[in-house]
Amino acid sequence: MLKHTSVYINHFNIVRGEHHFCEICGKPATGGIHHLEKRGEGKDIPGLLMALCMEHHTMCEDKKVCNQYAKEVHARFILCNPYQHPEKFSERTFLTQKLKIELLYKDS
């Protein structure tokens, strides 16, 4: 397991074998763990690591505006920790975030 993936899983207390999900849309995080800032020394910390599906990982890599929005989503995600408190993130939350990042991607 990659170091940054291990840091993410340990921070959120994800049970081994349990899948993590995209912080933007709630789908399985098939895109892996995204670095919100360029990789480098000291960058493997929970505040800079975000689980994403492949679609949203690609958007964040392609467009700065999408990555900036992802940072906002991740800040809320860290505070709420839906792995421990799933009631704090609803289908509506994920749908709203998904639509917003798609508009940002399209318009930039």
C-alpha cells in the first residue's frame, strides 16, 4: 500500500478491506488518493489527501479551479468525517458537489 493511501486510511479509521469513497460524489474511490498539492516532502498529511473516483481525480488534475473546489470539499469532509458520522453527508450533499465541480470543469 502506498504511504499516502495508508495515511488517509489510518486518519479516517477505515477498516482494512472496507472501501473508501469519492469525497465529491460518494462513489467508490477508484481514482485513489489525490494529493491536493504537488507531492513532496511533508505532503502526505490528511489535510492534503483526498479520496476521489477516477472521473473527479482527472478533473482535479486537469483544472486548477476544480482542484481548488476539491480543497473546499475536503475541508468540510475532514470536519464531518462521514466514515464515523455518515448522517452528516447526504445524497443531496454529494449530488450538489458533483454538479458544481462538473460546471467548474465545463466553464474553465
